[in-house]
Amino acid sequence: MAVRLKDIARELGVSTVTVSKALRGRADIGQETRERVLKLVAEMDYRPNMLARGLASGRSYAVGLVVPDLVHPFFGEFARSLAGGLRAEGMALILASSEDDPAIEQQEIRTLLARGIDVLLVASCRPAADFPSDLADSTAPVLLIDRQFAGGRADFVGSDDIAIGEVATRHLIGIGRKRIAHIGGHGMSPSLDRLKGFKRALSAAGITLPKAYVVTRERFEESGDSTGYHAMQELLAQKKRPDAVFCYNDLSAIGAMEAALQAGLRIPEDIAFVGCGNLRYADYLRIPLTSVDQASERLGEAAAARALELADEPDQPARTIRLEPRLIVRRSSVVG
């Protein structure tokens, strides 16, 4: 017969509430009591019945996450960190991919809400112009990840994308580049804000931005390297090619660098590159990539903490959490 919570409590001579609080790491339980509970739980191989727990509380103890691409390194690292934070509090994470398709995203959101999740996390692939009605009408609290919408109020955890554009561009200006281009996304808040920061830094330095030096593309998460490669070919076809490029993310920067190398250019002597995301393998590329670190692990931790708060108190006012970016300089922009 499976060990029950009340079996643990009876063996220790404490209440089931005390055992429950000890398992959840509550601060109002003494360290000695917590250690006794955890020791006996391990010895008796106690495993909580989440279905019974949910029926008793009216909660599922599950959080849903919809991202554009589950195999994209940024979202993969974020999801791992998020899951770790939730797991420590006895919450499960249900993952879904929209495959960068708005219709699939809506379908996945409906499926997760039908499961009765406690909180819905979404990194949407839909344009930032309007707050989607399905999120506004969600039966669970909504926490937006990485991407925001105009209008409507929802919790948000993400990077300061304007600062990302400024940090990357100021670095390229600082190494003496004058013809700086941008390969960006289209329509989503990170792409719009990174472009805004890019333009702001150029303007502050008195550098003119030719219209042809901004190339935007859709579906960056699904095929970033290929998209970056073809966008770079367009930039190289200009009468006066750029001497530096700030790319929307690391995958697009990798594709863009390959196009430059195939064109016979030296990196960074002829053309410098900065990406965004600071992916784990950025240091091990043929030419290590300078990148703006979005701190995906810390973003996951912050999202987990906020999701747990919303699960306990769904009706609290919305909060915005933005993490400041940090530039990691490597050989794609500095000779060394």
C-alpha cells in the first residue's frame, strides 16, 4: 500500500499540516522538525498523490509554458531553469511548442487551459501590436516571457531589449566602426526594442543609418542561421557594404558570419559581428562570437518565482521584471 501523508504524520507524532509545510520548505517550520520529516519521507519512500492534492485544493499544481521552438537554445535553457525552480516547490511544468505559428500557439494555449493549469507562461510568436483575446480571457494568470504586447496588462519577465540594442551598438562604435548594419526580427517586441536601441546608439554617436542597412525577417527562432545567412548576403550586395553588424540573436549571427566568410571577408578585420543570447557554444565557434548575455538561467529563476506567486495569489497586480544585459566580448568583434 502506498504511504500517505497522514502515515508520515502519525509516525512522527505531528499534524499532516506540519508534514505538508516541511515538504514545501515553509519558513514557519523548525529546522529540526523539517529534517525529521524529510528523513522519514526518504525512508518510507513517500510520494505525494498530486491528483488527490489537486482535488482537495482546486489546483493542478502545474504550470504551462508555450514557446516558439523547444529546441532553440535560449528557450531550452530558460525552460530547464524554470522547471528547476518549480520542481523545488512541488510544481510540474508542461511544455508546448507553437512552432512559430500563431494558429498552433492558440491551439496549445487552449489545450493547456483545458488541463486546468495554475499559471500560463507564453513566449508568443504573434506580433506585439495588440494583446491577444485568448490571453486576455485566460482562466489562469498569464505570465508573458521574453515578448510583450501593446495594450492589456499581464505579468512579464524578460530582458531589457532596448538596452541590448544599445550595448551591442555602442561596442561596435567603440571599436571604430562607422557603417553599422542590423539584421533583425519582424513585428515582435524584442525585435522592435532591439532595433530602437540600435538606432538610439547610432543617433547619439552622430552616425547615419542608411535604410538598406536594416534587414528584417520573420520566423527567426525556427531558422535563425539560415535567415541570418540570406540577410547578410543582402547586406553584402550593397554598393558600400557595412563594416559591422548587430544581429537579433546568436543563430542569425552565426549564419551572417558564414555568409561573410564565404564572400572572402575577414572577421573582425573587414567586418565585425555581435549577436544576442550568449549561447553556450558561442565560445567554441570557428570564430568565437561576441554576444549580449540575456541570462537565460536567471530569467528562468525569476519566471519560476513569479509563477509561484501567481499560483498562490492569482488576482494580484501585474508586475514587469526586466534583467539588464551584459556584453561578452569575443573574437568576432575584437582581434586577439
